[in-house]
Amino acid sequence: MSIHKEVKRVTTHTLQEMKQRGEKITMLTAYDYSMATILDDAGLDVLLVGDSASNVMAGHETTLPITLDQMIYHASSVVRAVKRSFVVVDLPFGSYQGNSREALNSAIRIMKESGAHGVKLEGGTEISESVRRIITAGIPVMGHLGLTPQSIYKFGTYTVRAKETEEAEKLIADALVLQESGCFAIVLEKIPAKLAKIVSEKISIPTIGIGAGADCDGQVLVVNDMIGLTKGFHPRFLRQYINLYEGIKDAAQNFIQDVKSKDFPNENEQY
Ligand code: KIV
């Protein structure tokens, strides 16, 4: 008999049960093996291989340039690290907007080549055919409404969405369509807390908020932002739990000093 306790993997079913019993869902982004190892060990329910990798890993201004191959590379690294968390991968810009066949092919590539557990797509009614087709192939889909960064050139800014009645009503309708299409959860990004509460109460699948208030069924942050790696990024919705930018800079400066002063390596640090 093994003395090691079996790790119970998080599934879409687990997340649904969490909503039903009012237990909040935790999700952070992850893009590489080392970080995913720590986050999985910490007990995150979901790891999102977000296309925010385009910003925080590659230094692009928007999420648009990242490719499907690059997302698969990040996702494979995360999947190799994970024992418990549910891994969701963003379909990048240009890999699903054409038609539902293209969307399905992209989702299949992600699942086959990375071993991830589900995909995320931005948009509502306009992508519902793609959502249905992907789910029909057995792939879990997470929706994403509100501020959808892949449409940044349509919006023009990263400010709060759906403050006006017309856009708020469309968002509620879109959430219902995504639920009917079979999504297992929906990310609500940067919308008024009151609207997020209405959506979270109206639909039976979990909502996961970022800048959408406390009444979502779960919360997500970009990990680089919440550990203070992203220099000078302090939006109101972000809680920074540690300042790794300063910590790493400090460590690097100490290393420089130790090498220059010939303090490193010492006798015990050589062969
Ligand atoms: O790409 C990403 O990191 C995301 C989160 C902000 C939800 O989509």
C-alpha cells in the first residue's frame, strides 16, 4: 500500500460544486514550469495559461501578437508541472475568429500538443457556434466577457466596460448564451461589481472575476502583477502580495557586488 495520498485533480465538475456550495474559486495565470510548480503546490484551483503571456513574458504592448505555437509552448511547460490544478489555455487572437472549424482545429491542437484540460475564448454570442463545436468535440470551454483585451483596438482603452445599460444588457445576454452553449465557467473582466453580481446570480456556471468585484464565484489575477514583477502597474483592482521586482533587483545587485569584490565564490562554494 502506498503511503502517499492520492492528489485529487480539479475538474469542471469540482468547480461547479464549489459554486453550488459557495466556496470561492482561485485562479492565477502561469506561463512556465517553475511558476506552475509553485502555484499548483500552493493549491490554486485553476491555472490559466493566458495570452497575457504576450505582455508579461514577451514584452508586447497587447495580447494580439502571440501565436498558437507560442501558447502551446507555454501550456506544455505548465501542464508538466501540475498535479492538481485544472489548466485552461487561451486561444490566441486570430486562431478562432475566422470560423468554428478553425476554432475547433486550434482547440484540438492545444489539447493534443500541450495536454491542457480546457480552453478559453473571448466574446459572447458572436463566438457561440465555435464554443458549441469545441464542446461537442469533448473540450471544456471557459468564456470571457467584459474587457476582452484581444479587441483592444475596437475599445480603444483598457477602462471599465459595460457601465451603460445597453452594454450591460448585452453582457447579461451573452453570459446566458455562453452558458447555453455549454461553457463550464466565464471570466468577467473589468465590469462594475453590481453587474458581475447580477450575472453571477443569473447563471448557474461559475463566474471568475478580475476587476469585477467580490460577488463573482472566483477571482483571477495575472500572476506577474500579483507578485509585483510588473514594474509600475498598479490598477485599482490589483492586490500585490509581494514586491518581487525590488526583491530580485536587490538580489541581482548583491550578486554584482559580491562578484566584483571577489567575495563570491568563497572556499565553500567551489570544488
Ligand atoms: O490572458 C489573461 O491573463 C487573461 C486574464 C486576465 C483573465 O485572460
